[in-house]
Amino acid sequence: MADRQSAPARSRASGGPTQSTLFRRLHEYAPNSAQVVGFLTLIISGGILLVLTGITLTTSVLVLILFTPLIILSSPIWIPVGIVLFFAVAGFLTACVFGLAALTGASWLYKYVGGRHPPGSDRIDYARSRIVDTASHMKDYAREYGGYLQSRVKDAAPGA
């Protein structure tokens, strides 16, 4: 009986079946060397970027503290200069956008007149056909109504 109880106790103490399955499971989930190197690279580059961010923020705050009196004293000059620069840049950008729109429209029109069908030309053709149809109907209506009026004038003034 003593042998039966001592055998399981020995297998547990010497790293028997329970420890080997635990090590097998850990080995299945262990990262390979490429994953370890990638993780270390991520940690190192993240640390470097964190240090650089801290240095940049500290420098910005110190420069702002040192130059605040100069900025306040020279603000009567900077505010009008800033306003003029803002309107100059806004005007330049507006002119560029309008020029680009005009160039795009002229290019589209050149393609349309040249017989190539740019995007949206089917809508222009449809609108043109609607205008032509409406003008034709109005012309026919004017002829009919005009003939009706001429006959009414002759009835009102037979000698006319």
C-alpha cells in the first residue's frame, strides 16, 4: 500500500504529467523571435518618441514664457500685419480656386464641343432636347393662336 501512495507523489514532485502539459501549453503560446524583436522595436521607438514629445512640449512652453512680453509689446504691429496677411492669402487662394474652376470648365467644354463625351454631357444633351421640344411646341402654339387672332381681327373689322 505504501508503494501505491508514493508513486503518484513522486511523479508530482519530479515534474510528472501535470508539469509537462503546462510546459507544452506555454510553449504553444510562446512568441517566435521575429515577434519578440518586433515588440522590442515597438517599445524602443515608442520610448524615443515619448522623450522627443516631452522635449518639444517643454521647449514650446519655455519659449512662450520667455517671448510673451515681446509678443504683448509688439502686438499693435502684429495684429494689422496678421490681418493683411490673412486677406492676402485668402484672396490668392480664392483666385487660384476660381482659376482652377474656370480651367476645368473650359476643358470640359472643349471636350464636349470636340465630340468626346465628358461626364455629364448626357444631361446637357437631354436639357438641350427639352429646350428644343419646348420651343417647337411654343412655335406651333403661336401659329395656331396667331391664326386664331387674325381671324378674330377680321371678324371685328371686316375691312382690315
